[in-house]
Amino acid sequence: MIETLGELVVSLLIVAGSGFTLVGSIGLVKLPDLMTRLHAPTKATTAGVGGVLLASMIHVVVRSGEVSAHELLIALFLFLTAPISAHFLAKAYLHLHRERERNFPPACHGRDWTLLDEPGEELPREDRPQPPPRV
């Protein structure tokens, strides 16, 4: 009974993970620019691979009764590196495409967005204008 339930859960996780991966792959191909294309694989594909890894972990536990550290390490590596690499790609894109900056709302304190602040230009705390209170 437990093996049948385990196989059912594993099957559902594999199908769900495959669906997320498929959606992420289609988004990577179909979306128009880098910023939207970047969102598809980092979110959907991470969830897809996470589902397949979870299915693999459950399968090993149901079949052998042992916990495999391999899948845990792969999942940890995936969930740590995917957001960081996406963040660096987005920052590089914003540095290279400064013409899009005119669509941004104005930044506080008369400074640039977090893109190109020069080191050593920090204003002392007491000289910084305070943002208006929220209503």
C-alpha cells in the first residue's frame, strides 16, 4: 500500500515538474526581451527541477528506506545558484541598456538607481533627505 501511494506521489511530482519545466522552456523561447526571458527559466524551471528532485528523493526512500544526500545537495545547489545568477544577468543587462532608465520612476535623494552609484559618494546619515511618510 505504501509503495503504491509512493509511486502515485512520485508520478504526480514528475508530471508537475515536467509541466513547470516545459512552461519555462516555452517562455525562454517565446518571450520578447532578456528581462522577461530571464523570469521564465529561473522561476518555472527551478520549480520543475525541484519537483523532479523531490520525486527522486521520495522514490529512493520508498524503495530502499534510505535517504539519499545526492538529491539534497543538487537541490541546495540549484536553489542557491539560480536566483543569484539571474540577479547578476539582470544587473548586467541594466548596465548595458541604460536607455530604458527613462522609464523608471525617479530615485530617492537625487541619486541613480542602485545600478551605477559610485563608491565613496555616500552622504552622511544626517545630510540625507528623509523620504516622505506613507499615508
